[in-house]
Amino acid sequence: MSELAEAKCEACRVGAPKVTDEEMAELMGLIPDWNIENRNGVLQLEKEYTFRNFKMALDFTNAVGAIAEEEGHHPALLTEWGQVTVTWWTHKIKGLHRNDFIMATKTDNLVSG
């Protein structure tokens, strides 16, 4: 996981290649607690994090927002009492790019490291 955690997102453009099925399988092995969701044909990485209260959930949301700004890659965030759902995908290519797996790892590191 550290290889992804230390990686930086690359600038993505329309037409950039999505991860292949082989790459996706390999990368999912590095973030086994994440799920792949298919929303209207767009693959997305998603994970729910639980917290003891709303303040902790909000603090986590803000921390995710800070790393998203730093990397220039932004997720969908749903913050509720004691829970945050984080969804990563690359809007420009309407699917998954290596950047999404990098950011999933960095998101996990906010609670584990």
C-alpha cells in the first residue's frame, strides 16, 4: 500500500486511459476494503468509514478535502452522523484511473496512519 500512498496523481485529460481489468484486479488487491460501484456505466471506488460522532466524521471529511485539494483530484463525500462515504472516480474519463487508487490509499491512511 505504501507505493500508492507515496505516489502523486498525474494530470488527467479527456481520453486518458482507464485502468485495464488486469490493472484493476492488481490495484484492488492493495485496497481490499473498497468496493467498485457501477453507476450508469461509470466505475467508481467507494468506501464507508464509521466514527463515534458527527464531529469526528466532519473532521475526516475535511481531511479528505485537504488531500484532494493537494492532489487536484476530488471525490464525492457524503457526511452523516458517525459515517462518511467516500467515492473516487475520474470525471474526465468517466471511470477509474490509477489516480483513484492512489487517493483511496491516501484516504485510508488518514484513519490508519
